[in-house]
Amino acid sequence: MHGCVKMHDMVRDIALWISRRSDNHKILVSIDKLEDASLRDCFAASSWWYNKNPIFRQWHSPSLKILLLNINESRSWNSLDISHLTFEGIEELKVFSVTIDYYTSQIIPLLLPPSTHLLTNVRTLRLNGFKFGDISFITSLTRLEVLDLRRSHFNEFPNKIGELKRLKLIDLSLCHIFQKTYNGAIGKCLQLEELYTSTSYPKAYFHEITVDIVTLPKLQRFVLNHPITPEGKKVIQVEDFNISKLKAFKKNIMQIAETISFISLNGGCKNIIPDMVGVVGGMNGLTSLHLASCQKIECIFDATYDFNEDNLICNLVKLRLQRMENLTQLCRDPPMQVLRYLEKLEELEIQHCIWLCNIFPSECTLRNLKILNLSDCGSGEVLFSASLAQRLAQLQKMCISRAPKLEYVFGESYQEHLSSHQYQNHVMLPHLEALKLLYLDNLVAMCPENCQAKWPSQSMKMLVILGCPKLAIPWFNLK
């Protein structure tokens, strides 16, 4: 039936248990009319409107603690006007939520009553999918702990928001804030533990906001400037950021970030380890790193310098490099030092790094690598040494495209001299499921004739070869 939902038995039982805890815990769900008579003795109430105007009455419900209102987008709304109401009868409200269905792109004006500032007991305020002018009334909600304004449009984030000493969470995901200058409001929320600001402020303010936010002392979960909120909850994306600014701070949230994306990074760093990690002050929690158009970066790991062992990135699982015009190496250091940098790496993507050569030193293991994508890179005649290819036991997907010098995916490196039978009976890439070879003008084979290894027959599910005129087919046996 339209307008009804299925409820899990456990959820139903919990709801009934709460409602029976005392006579004061009456709950009304999906009521059509929010009238004083029906709300008077309620602990919680919700109302979902479909294709009809919501009907409001004046309320007097001293027991009401939770009020959830939602608008369905199946009709066209010009605005939601509840400005004629008064909240004088529900001052004990602790959770107030007004939302419009998330799947809609419609953003409509929400007109709140002047008495909204009386809701000083509200702990959670949720206003999703609406247009506002002035939202300074929020600063009068002195007990506010959670502020959720997702998908909302408003003129300015209140400068006095920092006066709310109990505020722990702010969600500005997919908001549009039309203020001419950044007023530093978020950086004043010293009690903040969670912050989500994906695509909220104008791009011109990203640098100021990042510098302002990174030193919030209690921040533990955050998504900053990332257009799509990922599964991770410690995510930062910054553009044109001068990372040298962090030298002045002993503690910053990049030290605990799990996912970091730097676009056009500034500040003089020529590598990630030790330069960038040294400036940040350690990045032991980092699992995913994305670098794009960072023109100063020459290599990712450089151990030719002495540096503190604490500055290693020990848990890196995903590395993505794009348009790095001066990147020449992934690892620059004594041969055995590269092992610890790439030990846990599972996904590697490199695009448009034309000066990158000797991508994979033969000493690295890459034993956990599962996904490899290379495109428009200046690799040499051989991508992997044969000994390294032996250690790619977990590789499942590999795509190589537009590497004009590449002749063999793996073979004899300058440090190796292969015998004709050294790898004859060895199964290479035993878990490879998908292989794409695209626009490789000089690719002759996967490996030279003196390295005729066996290839997996059961694991391979997809093989795509396009624009490889010199490639001899069949070049391996899938029987």
C-alpha cells in the first residue's frame, strides 16, 4: 500500500518496548494531522506527507521529546511554511527533524516560526533539503549537540556557532553556502568531534577552511571537501593547499586521516616520505592516498635521507597518481628499503605520469596487490622483472594502456639474467581474473621467449586486447 513501510520484527518490538516503559512514552507514527489533541501526551511523533499539504495546528505537548517531519517529492512544492506555528508548547523537545526525500533534486524554502529560538532543549536539529536565508537562530539552541543541514542552501554559517559548547557534530554535506568571505565559524567549534563539509563552501575558500579546521583538538571523524561521501569517515580532499602551513601546529587531523586527496599541492615537498609526512607530523592511519597535478613531487618514497621511523606510512592500501608531470620514480632508496613501503598495497592506479620510469623496482614484493591500472606512463621496455611477477600472487585485475615503449609486461630486468628454463613450469599471476591491454604500439608478448611461464586457465574471466598491432596471438595457452 502506498505510504506504508515494512518494519523488521526486532525494530517493532523495540518500539513497542519503549512505548510501554511508562505512560508518558506514547509514540505516534505517520500521523496525517499534527494536532494538539493527538500530541498532548506523546513522547515521540512522526508525520510523512504524500501529495498533500501538511496540516499544522498550535501545539501544547509538554511531554513531546522527538518530532520527525518528512515531505515526499511526488508532488511539486513551492515552499514549506510553518511560520504561523509557535513552539511555546513543546519547549522540552530534544530531537527536531524536517526533511524532504533524499532522492529528489528539489530544494524548497522552509519558513520556520520566530519562536524556533525557544527550542533551547533541542539536542539534535535536522533540516535537510531546504533553502534558508538567515540561520543565525541556531546559535540560540544552547544545548545543541548534533546539527544536520545536509542538502540545504543558506547565506552564511553563523559566526557565533562556536558559542555552542556542547556541539559535537556538524553535517554540511552537499550544502551550498552563499557567503562572500569565509568567517572562520567552523574553526571556533572547539568541542567538535565529527564534521562533514563535502562540496559545501565555494571553492575559493577551501584553503582557508582547511587551515582553520585541521587543528580542531577533538575532531575524530570527518569528510572535508570530498564531493561524494565515501565509506571512510576520516577523509580529506584539498586543492592548491600550502602544506607548509602545518609546520606551525603540533597536532592536526591529517595525522589521523585514512583517505587524503591532494590536488595541486603546494609547500615545497618533493616526496611523500619523508618531506610531506615530516611536515604533517606522522600519517600512520593513512590507507588511501590520491595525488593529482602535484608538480613538485619527484618521487613518492625517498629513503636517501635520514628520517624518523615514525614517519613511515605503514598501512597504505590504495595509491592513485594522476598528471604528475615531474614524477620520475615511485621509490628512490637503497634496494631493500622499498619493501616496507609497498608491503600492504592492494590497489595502484597511475595515469598520465609521462616521465615515470622503473615503476616497480625488482626488490619490492607487491604480494598483496590486487588491482593495477596504468595509463599514459613512460614505462620502459619491461614493466615487471620476472622475479617480481612471481610475487604478484594476489593480482586479480590488470589494465595497461598507452605505454608506447612497452614490449613485454614482464621479463629480464637490468639486474637479472634469465635462463631459458627458469620460469618454464611456474604459474604466473595465478589469481588473474581480468586483463586489458589497450593501445600498446610495441607490445610483443607478455614475456620474452626465454621466460615461457604457464598462465592461469581457471581464474581468467575477461581478456581485452585492443590496439596492439605487434602482439602475437595466441601468446599464451589458456587450456
